[in-house]
Amino acid sequence: MSIIPEGEDLRKAVEWVSEERKFNPEKKVGKLIEEAGLKFDLSPKDADFLMRCIEENDASCV
């Protein structure tokens, strides 16, 4: 069973943050989450989900 985010914007945000981390590893995760929230108009709940996925390095989130 995998955790798949609901909503196209959240899926895009997860993918975007994953890509950004590959190309900009020096960028702080909190800043990436903040940027993704603005770029994809995420709710606070979605931003929390995104943070948990990143912190847990959960491949099932994408």
C-alpha cells in the first residue's frame, strides 16, 4: 500500500520538490516546501503532507 497524494497540484508539488532537491541539494527543504506551496497553491495540510514525504524520503509519495 502506498501513500498517493490526492489532487493534481499536490502530485506536481511532490515531483517538483524531488527534482529541485536533485538539482539544488544545497537548498533547504523548508524553503522548497514554501516555494512549492506558493507555486502550486497548496493548503497547509498539503504542505504538511509534502514535508512528511520529504522528511521520510518516501518514494511512494511520487
